[in-house]
Amino acid sequence: MLVAGGATGIGLAVVRALRRRGDQVLLADMNVEAAQRAATETLPGRCVAVACDLSSEDAPRDAVQAVIDHFGGVDVVFGNAGVLLAAPLEDWTIEAWELTMHVNLRAPFLLAQAAARHLEASPIASLIFTASTGAFRGSAEMPAYGASKAGLVNLVRSLAAELSPRGIRVNAICPGWIDTPFNEPYWRAQENPKAALRALLHRIPLGRQGSPDEVAELVLFLASPLSRYITGQAIVIDGGYTAV
């Protein structure tokens, strides 16, 4: 298994869940210290951490090669790395826009491109990418994030159409508000973060943010034979937020 972006938050929860069921995991992340800590946790499945900055053009290919070198093959690729930046429209720079697109949209494409020939040798081949409910709803001051995640949802559909004949399923998970540090740029952009959080929770039918472990359960399902007839989907996990 390859987890690209798994040192913290949702990615870390997925690494732990995969290892608990005995899977071997290659954790690729630019946060080297956190990745190494995750790899040394005492869990059944083996974990190897490698440094990987997925904003780099070569990094997705290097991550795929690393999992092949260490484990001899790969069944599942989970592309989870993401960038969330927030700023007023006039303050956005081309560098911030391109960083978001490189990590959130280009890296998943390059991961799929590099992994496809290896995945087709597996009987349970699965590509899973972290999109967002931001693909379906607009958020002020976060144009690049929403655009990149919407693009990722349609990339998944296109990849599913092409790779299904090769036995490879491709799906996206679309988390809503999950309680992780990833959302800190959004909260910092709010005039009154505590009031903004109260207002947000009021709009979520289940009345709370989700946990990384809850998202990890969805990833495990998509990474198992139980989901063998599911491909090309953007599966929302948001406590009902986008339903109302």
C-alpha cells in the first residue's frame, strides 16, 4: 500500500488502520519527522517512511518506485496530500495558485500514471484520492482549493473509465468538516473563529465535525474487495453537510 500524504490527520489515521489489519505501508510525506514517528508506532503491519514533496513533478513517480522497491508490488494507492490556502482575491499570487494545483490535482494524476502498470498485476487494485466537499460548494477566499478538488473529482471519473478494463478501480473520498489541523488556514481567515465554528456545527445535521478515524474506515472499504463494484465515484463523508 502507498499512502502519499500520511504523516498527520486523515492520512495518519489511514496508515494506522491499514497497519492494524496487517498491511505493509509505504508512507510518503514531506513532514519527515512526523512520518518517521508514524512508521515506528507498534502496529502489526510494517511501515516504511520516505521523504516526498508532492508539489515536485518527480515526487509521485519516486513514491511509486519506493513502494515497489520496498515491497515488490502495490495493491492500493491512496493519494491524500493536499494544500489549503485562504486569502482575499486580490492577495492571491500565481505561486499560491500553482502550489495548490500541483499538490491537489497534478500529483494525483502523476501518481495514477506511475502506478497503473504496477496496480494491474493486483487482484484488488485500487486508486483512492482525497477530494473534498469543497468540490461541490464555493468558499470565499479559497478559489484554488475548490477548483482543484472539483478537477480531481472529474479526473477520477476519467481515470475510472480508462483503467477499469485493466482491473483498476478509481474513487475519490470527499470529506466535509473533519477535525484536523489541515483546516487551520480557514479558521485563521475568520473574523471570529469560535462563532464561525458554532455556526458551522449548526449547519451539519449530525451536529459535529467528523474524526480522521471515521474517514479511514471509508478508505479501508474502498481498499478492500468489499467495494469491488465501485469505481468512478466521489463519495461524500460529511455528517449530512452537503445534503441540506
